[in-house]
Amino acid sequence: MFRDLLLLPLLASFLQSTFILADDCYGPADLVADGVVDARDFSAFGSCLAGPGAPSSPTECVAETFAAADMDGDGDVDLHDLALFATSFGGEYFVYGPHRDDRDAELLAIEISGELRAPDALYSRIHEDLLRIREAYPETSIVQHRPFYHPTRLIVQLQSGEPVGVLDPLNRYYQADVFLSSQITPGQHGLQFCDNLNMPLIAAEYQQVDGVLRATISYAIGGGDRIQIEFFDAFARYTLVDGSGDCPAGCTCERVWIVDVLDTGDVTLVSYATYGDCE
């Protein structure tokens, strides 16, 4: 209990802060976004090497690659950027894949699969099903899936005297930033990841780092909405719950839709009910 209380200051700061996810997640110098920095990235870098003071990309270098090759962010690609590129050569990064716009479908696919990232086929199935449900029953559009943890944040407590640098290898691999450091509990740090991940799995990996006392998911507080899915032979059953009214204490009202989506794409409302004081 006391241990959990020590997490509260940092957790409160997490909940009060905002972070915009990147459109694409790839590490420094990974210009072709395949998770490794190798000869292919060097070739891409070379096509963008225009020299100091040249703010536009050569014709053989697309604008997105030019921006990524400008590693010092000074508006050009020159020998200083090459030196920075060289420090990353041979590095490896976790391959996030494309950013998904449907957060509900992505988080549900991560939970159901148990994988670090949402599998493409499962994400697409859930995304299409939710589109059909919300088109057939527009009132369900207000329901957003809220997992029990924050999908891009982790709280790490280091052992006494351990520098935060012990986290650098994993932070670099997953492109995580030290987002907050507690002023109350020494050695407690909040990490912000590039995009949505299965944070319980990430926590278990950070827990194995020498010098880490514990790695804790950032529990999501408040919000009574949730979506549950059961898959059957020829259809999927969706339970969509809209919770409102003091949800940190349990929600005073819940509206619940149960909807079947057949493999053919047909949508059927199985039931709708309200619970609590929904007036």
C-alpha cells in the first residue's frame, strides 16, 4: 500500500499532461523505417547530402527523407548530420509499423492478441466492425474503449543511487523519452513511448533491467467507457458500455449495447439496457 502511495505524485502528473503521438515511429538515422540503421539508410542519407546552407532536398531525395536526414535540425543536411548518422549506424529499433488512426480498434486488438502491437488482420477486422456498428447505431459513437492502463506510459522506480541512464538501451530501442521525474520520490521516472503498446509486457521487460526496483504500468483513472468482444464461428459480439457520473467511484449510470456483427458484415442489435441513475 505504501509503495503504491509513492507512485501517486508521478501518476497525477501523468494524468494532467498530454502527449500527441507521432504519425510514424522510427528511430534516429533509420531513414527507411525498417528497424535497423544499415547500408540502405546510408544510401538514402547520401541522396540527401546537399551541404551546409542548402535548405531544400536534392531532386533524388524526397522531402520526408531530407527532414529525417537533417539530424541536428538546422534545416540542411551536411557533414555534421553525417557525423550524427555515423553514431547510430548499426543500431536497431522496435518496428512500430504504421500509426493507426482508430485507437479503439488498436487497443482492443492489442488486448485480445496479447502482442506488443496490434496485429494487422485483427485491427482491420475490429476497425471495420466498429464502423458498421456506429453507422447502424449512431448513438454508440460516444463509446470509447478505455483500457485499465495508459497505453503509451510507464512508471519506473530505480534502486537507490542508480542513474536514469541504465534505461537508455531499452529507451532507445522503443524510442521512449523520460517524460517526468518525481521530485518527491528519488529515482522515480515516467516514460513516454512513441505509440500505443502492450504496457504490461513492456513493464515486464523493464523490470529485468539491472538497477530497476520495479516497473509499473500507469493505471488509467476515471472514464467508464469500455468495449468487449467475443468471437464466434460466424460472428463477433460487441458489448459497448457508456459510463457516466462519477466514474472514478464506479459510475452512476451505464448504458449498454450488445451488438452482433456477422462475418457477412450484417449488424444486429441484440439488446440495449441502462443501469443506475441515467435520467
